[in-house]
Amino acid sequence: MRIVELILDEDQEIGIEAISVVENPAIEEDFIALKSQEFKLAEVDKERRILMGALLIPNKPIYRRNGDDEYYIYFSKDTVLKASQMYLTQGKQNNSTLEHKHELEGLSLVESWIVEDKVHDKSVKYGMDLPLGSWVGSVKVNNDKIWEEFVLTKKIKGFSIEGYFADRMERPKETIKDDLAKIEEEEAEYLLSQVTAILKNEDVELESYSDYPSGVKNNAKRGLELNEKVDNKCATQVGKVRAQQLAQGKPISAETIKRMYSYLSRAEAYYDEGDSKACGTISYLLWGGKAGKQWSESKLKELGEIDLASEVINDSMAIIDDRLAYSTKELAIKAAQDIGCDKYHEHDFEGKTWFMPCEQHNLKAPCTAGYEQYGMKTKNGKLVPNCIPIK
């Protein structure tokens, strides 16, 4: 499973837009509610109504699932620091939401700092064991409804940030037309070579596969529809033929899957979900979109055409055969809860035993098709993924 580092785009002054109070914080750190008997600066109020907790923890993998696409994101120490500074310099300390859905009034970030000392940091006084470089904040709650109905009842347990970050692997989009045209030109040459081989009675690869998910078919159908709305100006005939093939669930060869993966890996940089008229978006969907990229990559790994990724990230984490592993059982079990499975299994890699979430290596998606995970919930006394319909 891929791990994506999110960074701040230096050219666009965007970053964290708001702090959300949530039941299941993605950073897995609950806040503490500070009352007068717990923490006093002065005898001003009987109850100060302050929540203190971690806002961002550096180098912590956070599980994400977007449709069929599963991955982890993380932030470096440098990005955490920049994000904390930008949030305040842009005057957004009064921006807050509930569960990332409802805008709130009366919540303000009144303290903000980066953990620089594991012994003397203020967070230690309140029982928090946070890594160096963590961003911690105190939020004043001047909203009776939130305090009484959500904080005192413990319906919300932590902070979660929301905002805009860039993928470190994103590429500039100024070469979109030339780049996509080149990719489809390569595909046209391949198709021509296949036809020529057939005409010459040469052996042509016959084994094909049609086990791609409905997400691939639906993306191809949507691409065809969007292309019609812009008078079919996007994509070549090759792209349209490929989309028709995928939309109808037709079998495709291993060589075509390779080209599909290559195309989507390169064209992904030009996909803009918010711009349905852009040729980059339409062309990407014609070839199966994100679902197509994930399936083609998975299929090629299954066929032995792509090596599974394995590397030691740091003392605490490693990627082994495309899955995230941890240095301790406790971390693996905690991650297992995150993705909706039980227990852990072990791998020996680079002279060390690593612990991986779930009893089996091939992880089952936490939600069924058409649903995505949004935190966790308790069901029959057990913590399970909270699955909601994909919009």
C-alpha cells in the first residue's frame, strides 16, 4: 500500500482551513478538557472550557480510502511546523467545524506550540506522550451547545485538521496536451502492431482479463459521457475505443493492462475532480480513472510484472510487500483497528521482525463497494469501520 507525503504548496498560500472536533481523530490522540480544578492560570472563571490536544503529529501514517483506492498519508516535521505557522498568520484561529461537516461559532485556538522537549513540554504535564515536532493546541469553547452536548458527554474526543495540501509526487500541468497525446500515440502504435501480427498469422497473446471492478467501468462510462458534452474534443479514437472496451467489461490482455497502468500513472497529474470539462480529467476517466490505476497495478503485481515494494522507512515503520509494518505488536494492533481488521502477523525483513496489521497479508477493504470509511464506530461492543456511501 502506497504512502503519500503531503506538503504545503509554497506557490499557493493555502494550508489548514479549520480545526474540527471529532469523535474519532485520525491522529489517534484524544484531547483533554481543562476545567478550573484541573488547570488554573488565575481565578477568573469557575470553568475555563478549554480543550487541549494534538493537532498534527509528524511522520505518523494515517489510513485513507477513496473509493477503491487505499493509501496512507503523513506529514513531515517541517510541514507540520509550516502548517501551524500559516494557520495563525492567516488569521484562521476562529475557524472550526464539527466532524468536518458543520461550521461552528464560538471556538478559538488560544494556544499553539510545537513539542520540542519530551520531558518539559507543557503537554507532558497533562499525560500526553507526543513525538517531537507535534503540533499541540488549546481551543477555547464559548459555545454552550458544543460544550454541554458534545464535550461533557464525550461525544467528541479529539481534534482533526482540514485543509489543502499537495502530494509530493504531483507534477506541473502545463504540458498536458502534448503529454497525453504522446501516451495515446504509443497505445495506437501498439494496437497497430497487434493487428499487423494477426494479418501475418503471427502468434498474438490471447490470455486476457476482465475482473476489473465496477469502478473502472463506471469511470469509463462517465468519461465517454463527459467527452460527448464537450463535442468529443478530448482524447483520440484510441482513448475512446479503450473506454468503450472498459465500460462494457470486455477482457483486456496483460500487455494492455501494462499500458493502462503506464497511462494512468502519468495522466494522474492532469486529473482534476472539480473540472469535468478538462481534457486531462476526461482522458483519465476514459482509461478507468483511479479505480483503473489501482486495479491495473494490483493485477500486474499478481502477474509478477511489478515488484512489490519493500523498504525500511525508519526505526518504527517499514513497507513489506506493499503493506505497512511496525516495529511493535502494539502499533500493529492499533493500526489494525484503523483499517477494520483483527490482530497482526509477523514478517522478518532486513534482519528484524516486523509486525503487520491483520492476521493475513492480503488486506480486505474495510467497506463494501460503493462505500468509504469515515472513522470508526462501536457495534456490538466492538470497534468497526464507519462506512458511508461514496458521493
